[in-house]
Amino acid sequence: MTILALYSNKGGVGKTAAAVNLAFLAARSGLSTLICDLDPQASTTFYFRVKPKLKPKARGLVKGGKQIARSIKGTDYENLELLPADFTHRNLDITFNRQNKRKQQLKRVLEPLRKEYDLIILDSPPTINILAENIFNAADHLLVPLIPSTLSIRTHIQLLSFLKENQYRSDGVYTYFSFVDGRKKMHRELATWAWDNFDGVLRSPIPYLSHVEQMGIYRQPVPAFAPASPASKAYVDLWEEIKQKLLNERV
């Protein structure tokens, strides 16, 4: 079983959209999948039409065991379940910081769920704090969206430096480009630079397309409401590339 965290220390890069679409595609491919919404904005929870209410609130992510099991919800899709978020998640870093082994709490809570699912996807808030370090410890891999801009590249360099300085694994980090406009020279040049200078950069970009924005209207993954669209194909290609990486790891 694999835990894959969609993570970026920069907001507005398409992280939640990717988490939702990849979880849907993983479940459609036959993998028993759990997506965990760790962001207090609860956008993943909104996309799956689940009321953002935990039992009791965020305690499941602190206590684990039966508390977290009671908080998991079904979705409209076979093989896909959701651990929803609500606004109390804004205090998760404070709550974890009060615990013993404060950087290992999320790993402790999620570990029993490894037996229940083939894949757990974490949708993470865009910050580097105790919650982020819990995510780094809990996840087998980080999947980091990059938008083709100098600031996004700079932020990714900061993340890689933080992981190295704090002795977190960097070989488990994958990166893909999001909000890409292939007509723009700068987008093409920055993508080429990243492929040449970063390890783990995937070759399946997500283009800047209206169907991705329409997820908020339809409250569904793109392949569910627009299966023939270029945006759907882009997410399918990204999932196939990620799936191949995960399968190769198991061999």
C-alpha cells in the first residue's frame, strides 16, 4: 500500500484538482483508494459533495483508531472513500505540536489504514510547518505541482533544500507541470529547464483548460463529467505515469 501526498509549499498550483482527479482515476483502475482532505478550506470535500463534518471534528486525525474510522465517508464512486476536512483543520499543526513525537502523529494515525486501502492520497495545505513535516513522514511519495513560473521554480528549490537539510527523503519526490500553456515560450523553456535540473519530473503536464475550473460547478472529477475532454486525457496520462512509478516500486 502506498501513501501519496499532493503537496506544494505554494498555493494556487492546482494541487487539489490533481488530488481529486488522481484519486478518481486510481479508484476507477480498481485500486481501493482513500483520499484525505487535510486542508481547512475543504475543497476536496466540496468536490466530492460531502458535508465537511468530522466525528468529532478533527479528533480522528489526533486519536486515530475508531475515531478516524467513523469520520471516513463514502463517495459517489466505487472503490473511493474520503476522509473529509472542515475548518478545525486550521489547528492541526498546533494540536500535533502538543503531542509526543509531534512530527510522527499523522503517520501513527494513518498506519492502520494501510491494511484497508491500496492507495491513500493526501491533499495537503500549502505551508511548511509541523503538519507539513507530519506529511513528509507519513507519505511514501510527494507529488508536487509546478506552474511554469520563476517563483514556482524558486519555491520548489526551497522545498528540496528543506527536505535535504532536515533529512527527509528527496528520492520520493515527483514533480509535474500544472496550468501549462504550450503556446508560451517561457512555459516551454521553464519546463525544459526543470527536466534538465530536477530529478523526478514527470512528462505529463496538466494544461490550463476551462474544464479544470468547471470542477467547482459540477463538483465532480473531470473524467466523470467531461471524459472526452483534453483535460481528462491530461489527468489520465498523469495517472498512468504515476501508476507505472508506483508499480515499479513494488516490483
